[in-house]
Amino acid sequence: MTEAVLSPVPQPLVPQGAVGRLFAFVRRLVREKPLGAAGGAIFLVFLFCGIFADFLAPYGMNETNLEVRLEAPSLAHPLGTDHLGRDVLSRILIGAKLSMIVSFLAAGIGTLVSLVIGVLSGYLGGKTDMILQRGVDAWMTFPDLVLLIVIISVVGPGIPQIVIVLGLLYGIAGSRIVRGAVVTVKESMYTHAAQSIGARTLHILARHIVPNVMPVLIVLFTTRIGAVILTEAGLSFLGLGVPPPEPTWGAMLSGTGRTYMYLGPWLALAPGLCLTIVVYAINVYGDALRDLLDPRMRGSR
């Protein structure tokens, strides 16, 4: 009697480790927060355009051709041309690159500043907490736009100045959010257990405090990107942003977009729509991340 040979049942491929958790998070994002997933997809497109702007731009950002000045959108110029015959699509792509550089650097500096102030204030407490928080209160009493205009007027416009000023502006204000998360983690049982066995402060901060406030930092970093893009566009609109000849979305709205908007409406519509879509997408994506990563939110359960 022949013995039946049982073939092994194929097991579903389940990704392991960090990649598996990433895939599971993406599936959960698409299933529970479709609007946030759409915002994340637009955010990825924005990053792709910013990284490869020099290769995607069909023309140079300041390549002029007076024969096609103020030309309506066509196959040769999908977003039309400006008053000097420069391709608007190419300038939009280079503007996305500049917005990406400024927003990521400023949001990174802001998140780091928020982490340092929030951890020191929330974990040490006492007089340190009181001094730091009163300094944050004093900083937040100044209107953001007035403070930015004064500082940029003193130090001068430029990418490094804008990055540092916006990083400090949003970093100091965001430290309150990090402080609240740190206070919550500090009062947890595992933190008290680590303190009771004599663990050093740096060990507790590195192994217990910072990892448990990381979701808050991720959400803070993501939402700050959209805020920095919008603020930088506002400064460029006022003439205090990245100086010419670098094209930024705010400067395009303020310069040719405002001057020639009746002759060429696409000059104002193109950068305005890009700015609106990207900032809105980043905001809804940040809200979705907050709902999924924050254990106090209903979406995280």
C-alpha cells in the first residue's frame, strides 16, 4: 500500500521586523484614515518632486524666452510662462525643492528644540520647569509674524536665517506638547521602577522617556512641515524670504503672480494651488498620524 505524500501547506508570507510593522501601519492607515492616506500620498509626490526637481524640470528656472512671454498653458509649457517667458512648471518644481529643504530643516530643528526643552522641563520639574515654562510663555506672547519680520529684518533674508528662525519659533512653542507627554511618562510605573533600582537619569531618559514620547515627536515633526511651508511662503510674499533669483511659491505669488494675474491667471493659480494642496495634504496626514499613534486617541485602539 502506497503511502500518501502530504505536501506542506504554503504559509502566508508575513513580513517581520520593522518592515512588517511599516506595512501593517500603512494598511491600517489606508483602512481607518483614507483621507490621511491620500494626504500621505500627496506628501510623497511632493517629496519626489522636491528631490528630483532638477531632473524633472523641462527648462531652467531662469531660462528666459521673450517670444513666448505670458503664453497660456500648452504642451510645450504645461503651466504656461511668465512675463519673461520662463516656464512656470520648472519654477514650481524648483520652488518645491526649496520648500522641502527649508521645511525639513526647520521642522527638524524645531522638533529637536521641543524635545530638549520639553524633556528638561517635564522630567526635572521644580524650579527648572518653572523657569523654562515662564520663558516659553514670554516667547509665545509675541505675535509670530511680527517676531519673524523683526528678526529677518535684522539678520537679513536667506535660507540659513529662515531655517534657524523658524526652527526656534516652532521649537519653543512646541515644547509644551512634549512636556505634557514627558510628565505622563514620568509618572508611569516603569519609570518609578527604574528610579527605585538606582538607574541614572540619562539611562531613564534614553530608555524610557524619549522612546515613549517618540509618537508625539513624529506627529509634531510632520505637522510642523506644513506650517513652515506656509510661513516661508508668507515671508517670501512680503519680500523677506529666500532672495531672488531662487523661485519660491510665495515669491511667485507676490511678484509676477500679483502683477500679471489679469493677463495670465495661471501665474497666481499655479503656485497658489500647489501651496494649498501640499499644506492641506500634510495637515490631514499629520492628523491621521496623531489619531493612530497617540494611545489616548480613539483611533489608536
